Amino acid sequence: MLAYLARRFLFALFLVFAVSSASLLLVRMAPGDYATESLGITARAATMEQTRRLYGLDRSFAQQYGHWLARAAHFDFGRSMAYDRPVADLIPERAANTAILAVTALFAATALGIPLGIITGSRRTGLLPAVIRTVSITLLSMPPLLTSLFLVFFAARTGWLPLGGMGGGTADVTGGALVDLVRHLIVPAAALAMPLAAMFERLQSQAMAETIGQPFVLAATARGVPRLRVVWRGALKAALRPVTSIYGLVVGTLLSGSFAVEMITSWPGLGRLMLDALRARDVYLVAGCAAAGSVFLAAGTLLSDAALAFVDPRAAE
Amino acid sequence: MMGRRIGIVLVALWCVGALGAASFAPHTASDHFDGLLNAPPTLPHVRDEAGAWHAPFIYRWRLVDQLEQRYQEDRTTGVPLRWLRGGHVVEGNDQAGSPLLLLGADGFGRDVFSRLLFGARTSLTLSIAAAFGAMMLGGAIGGIAGYAGGLTDDLLMRASDFIIVLPAMYVALALRSILPLVLEPRIVFVLLAIIFAVVGAPFISRGVRAIVRSEGRLEYAVAAASLGAGHWRVLGRHLLPATRGFIAVEMTMLIPAFIVAEATLSYVGLGFPEPIASWGTMLRDASDVRAFADFPWLLSPAAAMFVLVLGLNLIVQDRRPEDWH
Amino acid sequence: MRTEPASFNRLTRRDASTELVSILTQAKLVRVNRATQEIEPWLATSWTRSADGLRYTMKLRPNVAFSDGQPFTADDVVFSFAAAYDERSASVLSDSLQVNGKKLTVAAVDPLTVIVTFPAPFGPGVRILDNLPIFPKHKLQSALDAGTLAKAWTLETPPAELAGLGPFVLSDYVPGQRLVFIKNPHYFMKDAAGASLPYLDRITAQIIPDQNAEMLALASGQIDLTSDAMRPEDYAPLRRAKNAGRLQLLDLGVGYDADSLWFNLKPNAFAADPRASWIQRDELRRAISMAVDRKHFADTVFLGAGAPVFGPETPANREWFSADVPQTPYDPAGAKALIESIAPGQTVRFTLLTQKGRSSLERGSAVIRDELQKIGVIVDVVPLDGNALIQRFVSGAAYDAIYFRAAATDTDPALTPDFWFSFGSAHMWDIAEPMPATPWEGQIDALMAKQIASADLAERKRLFAEVQKIFAEHQPAIYFAAPRVFVAASTRVTNLAPALIRPHLLWAPDRIAVAAGAPRATH
């Protein structure tokens, strides 16, 4: 067991290293650099050279990479050029914001998607399963940009909810800071959770239906065991398998933030940071974001594999 | 069975529409009418104001306010639809300024319906090809990982983790800088299909791996192995079929995701050049508040995707064994 | 605001958000009134020019204090110049404070008087000082001495450390979300009645990255102002909000800038290219200008809320626009004939680069492509990521033509020399050419040099009108239409002085007031 964990940990470390290095390389390959981004098209050549020297952008990739590596070993992940702050400060701040959003969305999506999937999986005919299926499919065919835009539009039209940000803007807030945060959380979390719930529902539905068709279920029913009990006791655990296996992936990618949702709802999270960093060719920030993403993913997959072992002892190591 | 047939019909509908786009669509993907930006759909009527019956006709749109893009129907004359002319099944009267816009016009004055059909070609072929690629790749990786276990399993899974975590946008941006300025659609297609297949594979491989691992310990698999069946045989004939259901559902989710992702990648320049239409780009261009408030026909690619995904789901889910309650 | 400011240090960054923070918290010696384009005394109350036109003796306002209470003296002015010119910090302000590539010198005569010496006669005179915010010497001198000015006043700096002479003071910064500014009790300006400014007690700047979300927030009353103008597409929902009584819509008329199309006119850029015989010729550009129906262009790209323009100056620039400049007529047949004359029997085809994601550029290039197709010219429009485009251009890589907009920062052409002079970095069609590549560019160089040096306004206008004529004749950059500028604000906000240059309403933040009610304006 310990050996397994140690191996996973080593792999995770390697993953973080590999992803950060690849990101650094890719950002360098992309045309333009922070100097072009911040100075624009009319900048004088001399000014550009000066700026490049200031930020160390005139070094070769090998030099820059070596420099970054050496500092990373001391846990100094460099400074963001666009925000002029240490990367190690910026990322946890944004990651925490994304985490709040991600956890809420995940919770909502799981609470909604899995039970609904069980319902549609065990009952093929009927109005309720059909409605649920239709809603799921609708959500899956809408791009996340559109879903968030729609929700923000809806919030604007009805005026019930704030349109963006994380709260705390106005001086007088009824109910305190927590209520304010929750109010601001509703729109972005809904935008994230709805397609996710749809995905869970679809997968769960499929797995459920398959399991119910298994011989052991049929046998149990034949023996006279009440259907509900069969579903709960036997079928459920097996049926949770596919969803659990990708749960880790979902957690990992969710914690890296969704760019579309965060941008439209002005949520200061990691997803937005990642793409802004790419656009600005903010080299160290890009590497830092990629590293953070891989940490989350490694943690997520470990979690998922652990859950899988729990849910399906046959698959245990 | 009933559901399955409906599903096949829905999917076939789009395939036929895409293939026959040149005939079914009254216009090409790039025809634009400059006085009709964001014009609403021209609905065909059969009864005129006076109540008399006619062959199907449409009314023209008159521009009321250019800045607000408001139009009013010109109900004085009906413009009859013309059938089977010039290679088109049906069309309005383009020369007279009353084109047939079944789903209205977009922000450039292009016919949404025609672009939807032509876009189906691009989006459907790309996403289905990529989905199959992801299935092959993911199925193979997941199957091997789940069956072999141990170090192989770990290595393969961590490799797919790497692929998930590395943002595709970075790769696309770097890739775009290597490619020539003017992109050829075929090259873009192949590149996007490969990128999507690779990016989508891990989602499939993880689920396949989990299923294969647990199935692999079931009696029938062990029995088969003990009877001397080779590894590949056990994998191919016994274990992988158990993953069919999961893969099928996963693919129905990957396809719309790919259609949308094509638009996201075109944002960094790795997209189909004009005048090629695609559902993803159409939706991205429509991602504006005005689409919800004033121009809902711009969102028809989402409806189209809905129909497609519904059809796919109906086909897939009816593979289940009979409900037994 | 659309993005977070890159820093609180205006010396090192020039992005729109940093500029906005600077406008709110800092003051300059003189201010250019963005609405009237006139120079106003600001921290300097009066100035006299020496006989040779090189020295300006400026009297500073007495009894002015920074937001932390420290008195403002001539030493701060000298310091600010030194900070801007400091080589080690590579300030972005340095270029904008130079005349003919040389720096100004400044000396303090007494605590309330400075002498600014120009290296050469400069027509606009003290107008150039609108580019320099005054920094507190007592806060930043140590950084300057140590050479670490570039690292000073970053986003991590606690707001209490930032001292300025502007109407507001930064009180709170929540990263990624907002900045809160409160009234500066030491602000020196008073209104006509003698009441202290600013009228507002607090301004909250929200960071809203998406334009749609910003527009929705404005329309539903969650924010009061925006720093950008509205897009033509936003007009309808805002008009609805206006009719509902929540918003005021201000139509400021046609703006100063238009997008431009230019060809690569660098000598020998097409040396090995078979198109070399026609691609750099004046006739090609003239033909393109004649082939595009500008009214139709304005209708399609700006939904009718635009006006045709024919050169880099638009009629909005009342002071400098010359109406005598010949305008190319809309004549597709003539255009076709011209093309035939320079490229007989050949297919005229070129690649047009533009920036992805900017609606006016994408639409504009589509219209250009379509109009040119009608006269048989094939244009391959290639939208590129912004950085990729800039990199390509700046690195001198090969390109055929680019469609882009570089916004002017001032209406006085002498303050944008990089565009007009051949050696300038903004001389888009042939940047940084040490010697003029063509005779007419040489003529422009000479005229502009005279224009900058002359102190006689009428003379300067005459010279610049000549420049515009030469420009129109050869059209190194082709302009089609300029958009009308629409600005919206909630009905709570009063006493606005809208301007055509950004930030349209917040350039004079000290005068903005709010109708009786909560003393709060957000943006």
C-alpha cells in the first residue's frame, strides 16, 4: 500500500515537472512575448529591447528554463510580469476562489446528477425519465459560454442576483459577508454545475441500466427480493463505477477552473488566470498555472482511484 | 426499438442535410445580404392578409432602425417561393432583396439555415471522426491499462493525465505559429481531428480501464484465460465488449464538446478559414446578449446540436436489455 | 474596468487600467481638457515662454499637499522628470516626453518655480507636460537612487504607501475583483463657487472582463459608468434601459480614430516576389480606396453609426482637420481601370493580416474583401492572435498588408511624431526608416519638422494641412470609416463632461457628481 502511494506521489511529482516544462516551452514557441503584449504595435524598437532585457526575455530558452528550474527547487516560482506579483502568491489566491466555486458546483452536480441518473437508468419509460433525459441532453449540447451568458442575462433581467464578482462590493450588505458570497456564488456555480450534472446523469443512467440487466439482479428479483432493495444493495455499487472513475478527472479539471464561466461572471479564478497568462505570454505564470493544474489532477485521480477501490472491491489492488 | 428508430432518423436527418447542403440550402455559407443584418426568419405563409390561399410565399423585411437592427414585415406583396431552380430545392427572390431566410440572418447578413447545413458538414465530420479516434485510442489505452495492471497501468494513466492537464490552447497556439499564414482546410481538419482525439481519449480510457479491471476478475474472464485464451483474445472478445455501453455514452458527450472546442481553438487561429461555416463558430459569434433578447434564431446551432445528441442518445440507450418492471 | 491594472506605478505600465488609476490619484502640471482639447493650468498656475522659445518658466500652485499631507514643491517636479527619464527603470513615459528624440531638462528655481528647457523649439509647448504625472519625491527618491524604481509601487504595495496629488486616493484593492477609491482630503482643486472637489466621496472600480457582462451590469444598474464606449451592437439594449429611465445615453459624434489598411512599403520587401511590379504602387492603394463604398462600409461595420473618413485625421479633430484635403470618390470602374494599368492581365492577389477578436477589424476586413472582389482583386484575410500579429510586424517579418488600428493619444499631431516621421516606430507602412524611402515621405518629414518647431498656431495648421494633402495623394494608409462614439451612464450620475478620447467620462473625475442619494458611484 505504502509502495503504491509512494509510486503515485513520485509520478505526480514527475507530472508536475513535465507539464510545467512543456508549458514553458509552448509559451516560448508561441509568437510574441510580454514585451509585444504590453508595449503594443507602435513601440519603438529600443524600448522593446529595453523591456525585454528588464524582464529577461532576451535570453535563450535553455537559459530561461535553467533559471526557472534552479529557483523552483527553492520554491520560488518566479514573478508574474502582467501582475507584477510573485507567482506563488497569485496562484493560491486564485485557486482558492476557484476551489470555492468548484466544490459548490461539484456538490450540486453530484447531488443532482447521480440520483437523476439512477432514476432514468432504472426506469426507461415514463414522463419523468423522458423529461430528465431531455434536459440533460439540452445542457450537454450548449457550450459553457452560452450557458453562463444565459444565466447572467437571466439574472440581469430578473434582478434577483448579482451579475458577477465574488461579493463584498457594496458597503451595506444585508446578512453579512457569507450571505453575500453565497448570492454571488449562485450564478457561476449553476453555470458550472448544470452541464456537469447532465454528464453525471447520462453516465449513471447508462451504468445503472446495464447493471440492472445483469443476471444477479434478475436472480435476486426472482428470489423475491423487493426491487428497491436490489437496486440499492447490489446494483448501485457496481453502477457507480464509471462515474467514480472519471470523478477524479472531473475534480481535477474543475479545480483548474473553467475559463468561460469565470470570465462571464467575473469570478477571479484560476481558469481565467491561465488563459490571460497565455494571452499575455506571461511565462512564469503560465508554468505556475500548469503546475497547479497538474497538482489538482494528480490529487483528483488519486481520490478517484481510492473511491473506485471502495466502490468496487473487485478492482482493488 | 421505437426510440432507437427515432434516434437513427434524427441522426440520418443531419447526415442527409449535410450531404445535400448544396441543394437544400437556398444560399451558400458565404452569401450575404448587407441590408439584412440579423434579420428575423422569413416564415412561409399560405394565406395572405385577405384570407386567400396561395402557393407558399414569404414577406420581405423592411429595415426600420439600422442601429437597433429592427425590421418590419412588408405585407403589401407576398414573394412566392421558387422551387427546383438553379440547383436549389427552394429559394426566395434574392435579386429583389427578399431572400428566403428560414432561420433568419446572422450579424453579417448570411443565411443561418444555409450555414447550418453547410456547417453540419464541417462540424459533424470533424467531431465524429475525432470521437472515433478518441474511442480507438482511449479504448486501447484503457483496455491495456486495466488488463495489465501494475506499472503499465500507472504509466499509461499518468501519460493520459499529462494530456488532460496540458491545456490544448497552448499547444494550438504554438502549433499555429509553425503553420503557414494561409491555412488549408484539409490540414486544419486533420490537425483538429488528431488534437481532439488525443484530448478526448483519456476520458474514455479511464472508464474503460475501471470496467476492464473489475470485469477481468470475473469468473468468465478467468475461465477464458485458464482455458488458454491469449491476452488479446480475452481483452477483445470478452472484456472490451463490456465497455461498449460506457464508450457509447461517453462518445455522445464528446461529440458536442468537440463541436464547441473547434470554435475555442479557432480563437487562437487554429480554425477553418472563411468562408467555411461550422456550428461551433456560429455559436461563438452568437454569444452575445442580444442573441437571447432579440435574435434567438442565432442560437439554432445549439438546437441542431440538441437534435443530434438526442438522436445519438436514443440510438445508444436502446442497446440496454429490456426493462423488467 | 476590463482588466486589473498591471501596477500602481504609472512609470512602468501604460495599460488602460493603470492609466485610469493614475488619472484618479495623480495630477499633472498642466491638463489637456479632453472635451475642449485646450490646455488648462493645473499644478502649474501660469507660465512664460522665453524669447527663443526653448525655456518655459512655470509658477506652481502654492499650498498644495500630497494625499499623505506632505507639501508639494518644485523638487517633486524635478524628481518626476528624473524618474521618467531614468535609464535603469526603462519608463514607458520617457518616449512621450522627448522632443526630436532628446529629453527635456528641468530645474527648480525656488520651491514654487521651475524652468523647463526644451532641446529644440516645440510648437505645442507645455502641452507635452500632460504626459507626466507628478510623483512624490519623499516616497520614491530612495527607489530612484537605488535604481529600483521599476519595482516600486507594484500591486502588492499597501494603499497607504501610495501618495498622489489627484482627487482620489486608493483605499482598498481586492485582487481580481475591484479597487476602491475615496476622496482625497488634500486635493487642491476647488470648483467655481469655492467648494472643495471632488464631489464624489467614493468610487468603486469593478473588474469585469467580459464586455457582455459589463453591458448587462450597466443596463441593470449594478454599475454606474464604464470607461469604454459602447459597441454599436449594444445600442438596442441600452436604448431600452434609457427608455426605462435607468440610463442616459450620450452620442458624442464621430470619433478621432479609424481602422486603417496599409501595405508593406519597406523598400525591397518584395524583391523576389513576382508581384513586385504593382504591390507597392500608389495606384494600387488609390484603386482600393476608390473601390470601397464607404457609406456601405459604415453601414455594415458600424450599423450606420459611423461616417466615411479619408485620412488619419477625422472631422472630429476640429483644430487640425483640413477640409480641403481631396477625398477619393467611390468609383469601382475607375479602380478596375487603375488596377489594369499597373498589373495588366495578372491576377491581383494579396494577404491581409488582421487581429482576431476585434469586431470592427474582422467585419471591416470582410467588407474590404468583398468590395475588392467586385473589381477582381482577391484578398486572403488571415485573422491572427493579437500578439502574433504584433510580433510579426515588429520583428520585420514579411507581410503583404495589415488592417489594424493604432489609436492616437493626442489630437495635436506634433505629439504623435512616431506616425508622421519616416524614422518613427508608428510609421506603420515602413517603420523606423532612417532616411525617407520616397520623395513625398521626405516632404512630409520636412513639413512636420517645421510644424513641430513653429510656435505660430496658424502657421502650424497650414503646414499640417499640406501634410494631409500629400498623405491623401499617396495614401500610405487607407481609411474607410470611423465609428460614432456612444457612452452610457446611469441616471444617478450628473455633471459629466464627455470626451471623445478615453476614458470618456472619467478623465475629469473630480467634477462628476451623483444626484441626491447614496454617495456612491461604481464603474
